[in-house]
Amino acid sequence: MCIFFRRKKCRSDYYLSCSITQILTTWVRERDNLLIAVGNFIYSSDSRFSVSSGNSTPPSGHSYLTLRYAQIRDSGKYKCVQSPTATQVFVLEVTRQSETTTESLKDEHGLIDI
């Protein structure tokens, strides 16, 4: 499992890219176990979410989750799940406009293996 850290200012857009090996990918917000999307279909009623992936077969290798106009309440963990053993976790930290912003908290790739 990999964890990616992102910090941006309030009202910024987040773009999460998940490497995929399966055709069907599920996006979940961990805090409330919200099912955001399965494949390219959005289940969340929050219109700020969108998802896309390559339409080619085999798949393009990535599933993309976009969260527009992020709010502080959107901070938390988001999971890209392909199977019980293939999960990527993204930790989003949305800060107030006046705070400084960094794209990565841990290394230049924003990646930590656990």
C-alpha cells in the first residue's frame, strides 16, 4: 500500500491519479466511507467530484479523481481500491487561504511506502 500526501489551499482543485491494473477502480472517502465512484460512474451526490480514465482496452494505466473547490471539511483520506490487496491511499489536507502551500509533505514524489 502506498500513501500520498497533498496539501493545498482552500478552494483549490485536487487531481488524484491512481495507477491501475484492473479495469474497475473504486474511489472511497475513508472518513465517512463515502462511495465516490466505481469505474467512471459517480455515486456521490457532491457535484464537485469527477472521475475519468482511459477508455482504451487494456486500460490506460490510471484512474483520475478530481475534487473541485476543496473545502477544509474535505481533508482526510481518499482510497483508490482495485481489490482488497491493491489499494492506494491519498491524504488530503486543505488549508486556509492564508497558510502556505506545498505539493508534498514527505518527498518530491509525495510517496511513502508502508
